[in-house]
Amino acid sequence: MRGLYRKAAMAVAIGLVFTARSEGQSKKASTDPAIAAALESAMTPGEGQKKLGFLVGTFDAKIRTWAEASSQPTEDDGVMIGNWVLDGRYTQMMLAGNVAGEPYSGIGYAGYDNTTKKYMATFMDSASTGMEWYTGGFDASGKRATLKGTVANAVTGKPSPMEMRLTLDEAGNHVMELWGEGLGATPFKMMEITYTKRK
């Protein structure tokens, strides 16, 4: 029993130390104008987030997929609903439809990191158990974006580079292309989704 009490006392002491440290850091941050300004900038939605507004709305989706570079694509339909979440900090995209004639659904999130000045996207779907993560940005025109990531190849288990390419217009319509190596070594377009915004 004495050992149990000693462990409990140590846990309480460690907790108090961490609490004191965090309280001290909070007080320092709140009294240091530079730190307070940096934290405020990092957490406040702004122009970077607003640029993702094209993802918000209800869209009809035309889904094309390629098994390999030389194959003919399969063509299917779907619907995507995009919303702002967490007070305009991120967009959430819910996609439902078919791929190669089979039911398919996915969830994606996109955001802009005020600190790194980069756009980020993550996607998960009913065709895998892995989450995809991409980072990148828009070109000078503001109408094209390229985000890169790495996923585990389902056949080899090894990391495989992926690239998401976006093209958008003033009305909010946009095309998402997903490029990867598949089982080869040369990247090819594996998926293309054309999103047409409903009026």
C-alpha cells in the first residue's frame, strides 16, 4: 500500500508542475505583445481560408478513374456537399456516388495554415483504410493549385508519391485530378472528378 500511495503522490506532484508551467506560459504569452500577436495571427481565419470558399456548396460530380495509364477510364456520377467547419477555419467535403459501378463515399477536409503559409488537405474514403494528406499552394493566377503527399502502396506497402491538382473557375466549378504511380514508376492520372456547382 505504501508503494501505491507513493506513486499517487508522485502523479499529483507531476501534475502540479505541469499545471504551474502551463499557467506561467499563458501569463507570459498574454503579457508579451509579440507572442500574443503571433498566436492571434495563427488562430484567426483570413484571406487564406476565404480562398477555399469555392469548395462550399452542393455539386454534381463526374468521376473518372484509370486502373493504369493505358486503360480507358470508368465513368460514374456522384454528389458532393461542402461546408465551412470550425468557424470558417476549414472546409468539409462529403462525397457520395459510384466508382467503377460500385458504391463509393469519401470525406475530405481542406485548410490554410497561417503559420506555414501552405494549404493542406486530407481525404479518406470507402475504398481504403488509410488517410491521405497533402500540402501545397496556388499558382500566381489563383486558379490552379498543386498539393503533394505520400501514401502507402496497397500492393508493395512502400511509400508512393501522390499529387492532387485543382483547377477552378469564378462560379465555383472545379476539377480535381489525382496523380500517382500505381504499380509502376511513372506517374499517371488515376482519378479525375469534375464538380459542377448547383444553382
